[in-house]
Amino acid sequence: MKILEVKDYQQMSNKAAEYIIEKVIRFPSIKLGLATGGTPIGTYKKLIEDHQKNGTSYRRVTTFNLDEYIGLSEENKNSYRYYMNENLFNHIDIEKSRTFIPRGDVDDIQKESLYYEDLIAKHSGIDLQVLGIGSNGHIGFNEPGTLFESSTHIVNLAPSTIQANARFFNRVKEVPTKAITMGIATIMKSKEILLLISGEEKRETLFRLLNGDVNIGFPASVLKNHPFVTIIADEAAVKDIK
Ligand code: F6R
């Protein structure tokens, strides 16, 4: 894993956006894996800025999001489809029909999981997967204990994840307790991974990632087995840990 240290959240966002833009220019039909949550919002803002200023085009880009809450429709403002439309897709020239997010509002989520996994495979996999990380080391919504062999599946969110994500909802009770997520094996099949980590509250998480061993109790540790991972971390996350 290569680690790039930057000053703060803004610099992390700039660097991540530059990284993605460079790939999109070189490979206009790139398949991007995308994350939601607080971490990538600044990166998406920079992508939009660049699209408006420099005209970087996403017309041939395909995207696959990591996860979606179960029970929220695409119109619900807390769904990850809504988040992606609002924070990125509505502001660039991407074809919406090429933006894929697992559906959390269908009757048969099991079937949806198989469908989503197959869809990614049919597109010959993800070229560049952007990841955030949960304080407990989750990637996507793969909570501690998830098998490294897992493909897209249904998860029960950890209490700490529900608590952390409550900031986006009116009340903690509104946070769905289940989600559909790419599995760890799905993520690991990506040709390249870009992991973004910002803030003091992620310092211990980054410490565990860099210094701990590879085990299912800390899902992100699996990234050590991937040949092409770049971490962009800001000073607050990196401070005093190496
Ligand atoms: C989001 C996702 C999660 C988040 C993680 C960190 O699609 O898959 O793994 O990346 O929960 O969230 P933030 O960035 O809000 O700290």
C-alpha cells in the first residue's frame, strides 16, 4: 500500500480528484467504483468544478457504487442513489444509465445481490475503486467478521456504523439497520483501489490498518493483500501514528 500524506481534508479531496481526473482523461471508458459518506464529498465537488471549468467528460464512464441502505427508495434523500445524484451525477455529463447502485428497495434483495455481482463481472470488473473507511475498519458495509471471500450480500449494520451515520438523518431511529454491499472479494477484484482517510477520529483506524495484521476482525486489513492500493490521508489522520 502506498500512502500519500496531505495537509487537510481539502488537500485530500484535491489530490483524489486529480487522481481520478487523470484516469478519466487517459481511459474515457473507465469503470469507477464509488463510495458515499462524508469522506468523498469534497472529491466529488472538485470533479464537478473540473468538469465545469476544464470540460473533463464522463460520457463514456461507467460507475458502480459500493452499497445502499435496505428499505430506502431512490427518491429518499438518505438513499445513496439520491446522494450520488445530488453530489455528483446531476452535475457532470455522465449517462445515468451507466451509473449503477445496488437497489435497496426491491422485494428480493438476495436476487439483487446476485444480479449486482454479475453486472460488475459482465462489465469486466472495476478499474478504480474509491473507498472510505469506517472507524471499525469496514469497507463498503463489510463489517468486522465478514468473510474475505464474500461477494455482494445483505448486511446487518454494526451499532457503531448506525451511530456514525445518524448524523445524516433526523434521528438515529431512522437509520436503516440493514444494507446491501459489494463483498470484500468484489472490492478486491478491482484493478486499483484509492482509499481516502481524513480526520483525527480516523487516526486509530489508520494506525490499525498500517500496523495490524490481516484479519477479518478488521476488514480493511485485507487491502494489504491487494497489489495496487493508494491511500490518501491527511495530517490529522496520520499524526503520530507511524
Ligand atoms: C460508503 C461506504 C462506507 C464509508 C465509511 C466511512 O459508501 O461504503 O464504507 O466509506 O462508512 O464513512 P465516512 O466517510 O462518512 O466517514
